[in-house]
Amino acid sequence: MRILFFSDVHGDPSSMEYIFERSRELQADKFVFLGDALYHGPRNPLPGGYNCMKTVEYFNSIRENILAVRGNCDADVEQMLLQFPMMGDYALLHTEKMQFFLTHGHIWNENTLPPVSGGTVLVHGHTHIPVCKEIEKEGKKILIFNPGSATLPKGGFERSFGFYDGETLSLRLLKDGSIFQA
């Protein structure tokens, strides 16, 4: 299974256009969205191309192939517009080789680990900063994977997403799909 991970779109349809381009190039089978779909939040600037209804159209066009979790900026009214479930605080995804715990990051993250077994990949957004690193806590090795933000990157990073090709996780630039390491 080839999975494209993305987070923190915050109502910018241009980010979704890039996500679609990259998914075609990489032949993604599934989209995993890690929250913050439409609203930009009080701590973030309004994205330049902010257009919630156009963003909703993009999201709904992939409703059959998306697994999504709720972000801290997502509200019940957004679920009324989006045609796939996205209000859970977490989801689990198992592939042949990996077990993923998917969440936005405002509840569970590197500092507050969810109750998972060693070897799990904790995938989250929220910080807008891409990360791919292994940590060891309480005798468990956990891989932390954050695809960064598709719209409002922080920490000097560019807009980014994550990709799993069935073997390897990679962080990639949204503009061209090239691999980089955070």
C-alpha cells in the first residue's frame, strides 16, 4: 500500500492541488489526513488562497480513499461539509510491514505518547514542522513521523507531506515531491 500523509491544509485549495499532483506522480493508493482541514486557527495567518468551499470539493473528491483524524482547528460544522469521517482523535492503520497510530498531535505526540506497543509509528501533524526520528521511552522504540504542513510550514521549512511506499517512509517537498530529511 502506497500512502500519502498530509496535514494542516487550513482551507487552502492550492495545497490540495499539489497533494493531488504528488499523489498521481507517486501512485498513492490511500490518503491519510492528520487534521486541520478548513479553519486557519487564531495563531496562524490567513492562507493567501483561503477558500473553504473549494477545499471541501477537493477533500470530498477523495472521500473513498481517505482516512482522516480531527485536528485542534476542526469543528463539527466541518464534518457537516466533508463526506468522510474526520472527527476521531486517532485512527489505527496496519499495513503488511508497519503499524501506524494516526493523530493530529495536540493530544498525543512525542512528549505524550499514546498507549501503543514498541515498533509503532506515531504519525501526527499540528506543529507544522516535519519530523522523522526514532525515540525510546519506557523501554519502547517508537518512530515519530510528522509530514509538516501542506499550507503553513513553520521552523524555516517549506510546505511538505509524507509518503510510505510500502517499505520506507519519506518526507517530501510539496512543490516537487523531492525527498528531504528534517
